[in-house]
Amino acid sequence: MQSQNRFFDDLARVAAGALGTLSGVKTEVEARLRDQLERVLAGMDLVSRDEFEAVKAMAAKARSEQDDLINRVADLESRLAALSAGQAKECAEGEDSPGSTS
């Protein structure tokens, strides 16, 4: 019975050592993979998060300004159409007046 307990104690020590070794191997593999991934990404010419956010903000501002300009152009076109209609109406009334010579 005593030898069985000793066997299990030895087995537990071996297992604990193996787990410690595997943990170290896992850490080393993760570090090497991370380094390799960073090297691959560095060679891909990707933009940083800050650069992306800056360009995104610029695009949103440009879109907003474009919408404002579209609204201004539409307003000016409607004013121009109203003025043109008013001038056409004045011309038509001038031709229909009794003092006009046709």
C-alpha cells in the first residue's frame, strides 16, 4: 500500500512538471506566433486605427457639406424658377394690356 502511495506521489510530481513545461511551451509558441503575425502585418501597408478614424470623420464632414450644398442649389433653382415664371407672367400681361401694339 505504501509503494502505491509513493507511485501516485511520483506520478503527481511528473504530471505537475509536465504541466509546467507545457505552460512554458504554450507561452513561447504564443509569443513566436504574435511576433510572426506582427511582421506579416507590418509588411501589408495597413492603416492605423487613428488614421482610419480621421479619414472617416473627414468623409462624414464632406458628406454633410455636400448635402448642405445640394439643399442650397435646390433652393436657388426654385427661386430662379419662381423669378422666371414671374417675368414670363409680366411679359404676358404686358402683351395683353390695351395700350400695347401688336
